[in-house]
Amino acid sequence: MTGIQVTLKIKTPTTETDPFGVQKYTVTDKSVDDVLVGQPSTSDIENALTLYGKRVAYTLAIPKGDTNVWQDTMVVLPDPFAGTYKTIGIPTAGIEANVPTRWNKKVLIERFEG
């Protein structure tokens, strides 16, 4: 089994603020290989809707050794999932040595229209 390449939109704070005092950010793209895209479980859908008021579109499985920040991050998926998504909540992770597959983190995403 092989995953796909996704693009993360990494926000980095700058030293500037807008006229209202809100922090400004620069956004850079970073590719992440071997990410699996799957259907969310019923409990994932219910929990995200109850806890965050968000509708889960997909579940992403993140490869072992990945050090990117997946919380509150925009993710761009290629075809056939083409679109921009935003992560929901905090990614869950297993202990790398105890997980038999190449993926040990799971993050939920919602479709981003904006």
C-alpha cells in the first residue's frame, strides 16, 4: 500500500501586526509523501460534530517519522480528492515501535470553502 503526496500550508508568524493588532503570518507550502486518505469512522464523525461543530470529510494517516504540525493546518489534496481541507482537533498518534504499519498518526480533515 502506498500513500499520496499532500501539500501542507504552513503558517509562520511574522513580527508584523495588522491595524487591529492581529498577528500576521506568512504561508509556505510543504509536500508530505506517503499519506493515506480514508473514510472516517462513525465515531470520528459524531465526535467532531459534537466537540467542534465540524463535518469530517476524510481521515489522513500520517507516516512514521513525520514532524510537521498538523493541528490547525490547511491541507491540499490531489485528485481524486482535489480540494483544500483544514485539520480538525489534535492528531492522534501511536507509539511508532508498536504500530506495525508505516503510519502511526491520524488526523481528521474537513472541506475548506474559503
